[in-house]
Amino acid sequence: MKNTDCYELDLVNENLAVGYEKEHGPNGTRYRNNVFQHVLRGGPAGGGYTTVEDLLAFDVALRSGKLVSKETLKKLWRAYPEQSSPRYGYGFGIYNSALGRAVGHNGGFAGISADFVMFLDAGYTVAVLSNYGGGALPVSQKIQNLLGRKG
């Protein structure tokens, strides 16, 4: 993962997108950047940056057993209802889809949106990143709907 990091946002960072959040007001719609909304470098909500290419590399490394063992993957990719987590493993949401079993994670912050889903049975991966608040999920859902029709 060559382009994944937590950056110091008060510095110029090459090839780093600024996030934007849509605001509706009496004079219409405008977009406000999120530069002054970040509170912590590397924090859990919008503090990490990546690329779709790096997410795919992460997917390949996980599935191949390069990062963790197959036994550990079983622990990561299973739900824990006994811990009041019926649809969440260790860092991954657990899904049943038209394409079979899937795992992933999504998230967002003002001006940032991401969705990452690994379709374990079908071999597909959907990775969508957006520098607009709420922008990734509609695109990801459309892709997943199209994949489901194909399956």
C-alpha cells in the first residue's frame, strides 16, 4: 500500500484530495471544504487516507494469506453474536448478498466517504472513495446491484 497514510493536514501533501460537504442555504447550494473540521491526525473518522489501488492491494494480500493466516481470517470474517455483534467481525462488517458471503467496512466524515466490500464467494471487490460527504455509498450500491444481476 504505497499511497496510504495519515497526513499532517497543515502541510502541503502531494496528490491529496480535499474533502467537500454540500450545504444548503437561502442562497442555494454551496460546498465547504473540510480542512478545519479534522481534529486528529490518524483519528478514526477521516484521519486515514488511501487510494482504490491500495485497497485492492490490501484485498489481494488478505485473501492470499500474505498479511494474516487463513485461521486468523476466519476470526476476522465471522460475526460475534455472543458479543452483541451479529453482523460485525473484527474490523469487518459481515454481509450475505446476491453474490454470496461478503465482508467490508465503510465510513465517512465531513467531506469524506468510503465503502469497501470483498465478495468472498464471487471473488469481486468493490472499493469506492469520495471526497464528498456521502458520495461513496450510492456509487457502491449501484455497482453491487449490477454485480448481483450479473451473478
